[in-house]
Amino acid sequence: MKTHELKLYANWKHEGATYGDMVLHLWFDGQTTMEMDLDIAIEREDIAYIDVIDLINHTTTRRYSRASV
């Protein structure tokens, strides 16, 4: 059963994409693995922001990487 999704969106540094293009969409069946991938994604300089989708509680949280601040 899928529990979470991560959607990563490009910033101006991402080669081959324009700002706001979704460049990666990941599904998870547990929060621990998702948290590890989220930590890695936040460090990427080519990612503007990340949506974390909780499929159990039907919520979406937008997370911004340090690169876009």
C-alpha cells in the first residue's frame, strides 16, 4: 500500500527544465524511506520546492529546499 508521494519541481538551475516543471515523482510504502529521500532532495541545488503528499491523511505539504531561498 502506498503511503506517501514526493513531487520535486525544478528551479532555474535544473538543466533541461523550466522553473516549476515537475522533474521527479516518487511513491513510498513507508514514511522512513520517504524521509531519507526527502533529506537528499532538499540538498539538491536544482530543486525549487518539494510537495510531500500523505496518501493516508489526504494532505499535501509544500517544502522548499535551501537552494531556492
